[in-house]
Amino acid sequence: MIVGIPVESYPEERRVALIPASVPVLMKAGLKVQVETGAGELAGFPDAEYQEQGALLIPDRRQLFSSADVLLQVHGLGANRDSGLMDLELTRSGQAVVGLFDPLGAPERVAKIAERGITAFAMELVPRISRAQPMDVLTSMATVSGYKAVLIAAETHKRMFPMMITAAGTITPARVFVVGAGVAGLQAIATARRLGAVVQSYDVRPAVKEQVVSLGARFLELELETEKAEGTGGYAKTMGEDFYRRQREMMTTVVAESDVVITTAAIPGKKSPILITKLMVQGMRPGSIIVDLAAEGGGNCELTRPGEPVEYNGILILGPLNLASTLPYHASQMYARNVTSFIKNLVEDGELRLNLEDPIIRDTLLTHRGEVVNPRVRELVGMPGSASTIEEKGVS
């Protein structure tokens, strides 16, 4: 079986789905690896390194797509709304594609993938079970994003982060408030603390308090009913508007006292909740910064414009997109390890084996034999019942 690694077509994407060090791992599993010329260059992995590890370089994109049995991508159709359509035209029936598809945010595009007869696997849907931890792309990319968010704030802010005792007097540390203590939030806390900032954090899940405190930050406790705030897999659940309104009222003072606010409350397939209102921004000191990591879902700040800086009353609001791509070397390294672990679980004796008793395979399988088979996506697009591919035809 041939695994193909194309150049990413998503605008300004610098990551690559497989790095040279991962090539021998797939070859050991009985697979051949083909890489489109230049696929890893923007991430810092030259063509020569892929050749040294045993991959075959393919100079023509159409040839790569036609020869590969399995394609590994960072952005597939859905996650790559425009250029993804051109890539889709190069695929063929029976081909497998593994990558990010944004199936919950763009479920209508999954139907187009099914029409091509592709077997697609969405890495966003890897279940949060211990055996799947090496395949957890969302965790890997959130780690990169949380780290980079603090660097953006530190570089942009008018003041330094650490406390310094100098001949010219004492410089007080910056105050950073991180909203959401998931993977991105925890990494942001750790990075801000390394830079010497005083950090506070809030999360609707009381269970994360211990992790926040262990990183040297103060956990903000609000008098809110949070027993039902944690969903499956440890993710925060969507709460009602009344909950968010009361939460905003209680956070107003903390936001006003902060030099930097980093928000991380993204919900797959849904609009990000508004946690920082225009009125709350008005209470912040001029020169303060908000870095909104939920911008791709509309943003946690009412004033966020995804991908565009906004200045309001001297406050800078940043809503960066595709942040993991700005650190492509290590982001690619982590993504490649995730996807390599996934492929090893998917392949047996050099052949694809769709064992639907395996929750990793079952939950990530989007399309197969011309049908949308993922139950969550079928429900979003209004498809009745289970796919006949699974019910009647079975899989091999």
C-alpha cells in the first residue's frame, strides 16, 4: 500500500502531515511512502531528508494523488474550504484520506467527500481514551497554540512580563488572565509563568483547579453552579446564556485588572461563547491585550474579528487563525506522530483494516463506499438512521 504526502494547499499553511523521521515507522508497517516535492520545506524538512529515510519524491501533484492508496493531509475538505475542492477532484473512489476535516463545523462538505467514494478519517474525532492519546491531534495543536498565544501577547504588549529589580527601580510583573484551562489554557499558563507574569485562570470545570495551581497560577473560583459543566472526554460543555451572563458579571473586575487576557473556550461545531463583552473591554486599561484563541468559532470576545487585529479604546484584540502553523517544525512533528500512530492502528500486514469494534476507527470514520457513515455528522446533515454501508455491506 502506498501512503502519499501532498503539499498542503490551505492558504499560508506551513505544516506537513508527515516528517522524515516518521517514514521508517510506516515502512516497517509494510507501507511505501511517497512525498510531493517540497511538501516539508516550509516546516523545515527538506526533500533530501525524506529520500534519506526511504520515501520516494513525486514532482507532480496529480501523479501523487493518483498513485497513493492513502493520503495524509493536515487540512482536508471542510477544514480547507476553497482549495480542498481542487484536491477532492484529484482523488479517486476507494482511496483513503486521513486528516482534519472540520466535520462538525462543515458537515455539508462531508457529503461531497462521500460522493467521491473516499474512505475518510477525521483526526478531530479521535476519542479521548487512554489508548488514543498518541493520536490526539487536537491536544497536540492546542499545546502549540497556547504557547504561541503568550508569545504574541509578550511581543505586542508595551510592558515586560517579569518582575525586575533594577538600578532604576522595581518593575512590577504583568498580570495575565487565562480563561479556560484545557490544553491550550494550561500551556498558556505555563508559558506566561515562565516569562515571569502573575497568572490567574478560570474554568467552568472545578476539577482543573489542581492543574492550574500546580503550574503556579491562581484559580479563580466563581459562585456558579458547575456540576454539569463537564462533558464526555473531559471537555467543557456548552452552557446556557444565563450562565454565561452571570459568569461575565463575576469576571468583569478580574478582566479590568489584567494586562493580558487569553481566552480559549472553543466548542467544536458550534459558535464560541461570548465571555468578554464590549462593556468589559471598556473597563480595561489602555495598552491591555486580548488574545482570542476561539476566533475560528467567532471568538470569545464580542469585539473579535477572526484573523484581524482590532483596537478599541486603546485595547488591542487579536483573533489569530491557524496558530499552530506559525510554529510549523514542532507542530508538524507532533501531528506526524499523531497520524503515524493512527495509521499503525488502522493497518494490519500492510493493508487497511476497518475494524469497527475499535472505537478509534469507528469514531473517526466519516465516509465509506459512497456514504456518510459517522452518526454525529449524519445527524447534523439530517440523514436518517445508520448508513447502509455499515448496516448491510459491512466493511473490510
